[in-house]
Amino acid sequence: MDELAVIRAEALRGPSERATEAQHAKGKLTARERIGLLLDPDSFREVEQLRRHRATGFGLEAKRPYTDGVITGWGTVEGRTVFVYAHDFRIFGGALGEA
């Protein structure tokens, strides 16, 4: 359980602090920050948070961030259930992976 908590914290944090700082320096929010602004507080339920790509070649085997670059799930907006996804531009420029 301790190991799972560490992995989940890593997934929530994102690929690196440097990537987050670069996103903020451009005047942009991270995917999780955007979702947090859209949804009612504490209503987001993420799906496949620990999903990782299976791609090989071009050194991708060494870069396997959690979420595969897209944050997905559901929550509420003014009490109504909605499903959301947001590209995480800190991971491979926000490109969609197989997952």
C-alpha cells in the first residue's frame, strides 16, 4: 500500500517540476489545474491514472510517464455529472498515446 501511495503521488505530481515550471512560464495551467477549475471542488474521479504507454523505439522505453499524457475521469459541474479529459502538455507535448 505504501508503494502504491508513492506511485499515485508521482502520477499526480507529473513528469517533473521543471516541466510544470515551463508550463507556468508560458502562462498556461497544467491539465490537472484546468480540470480543477472546471469541476466542483473535490468531485473529480480519475480513470486510468497509472496507465503507461507500451511504445518502443526513439528511446521511449526509458520515458514511461503515468497517464500517457491525458488525464481522464468524471466529476460534477454545478452538481451535474460530466466526463472530462485534458491533454497534459508536459508529457510528450500533449500527444495522444495508445492508452
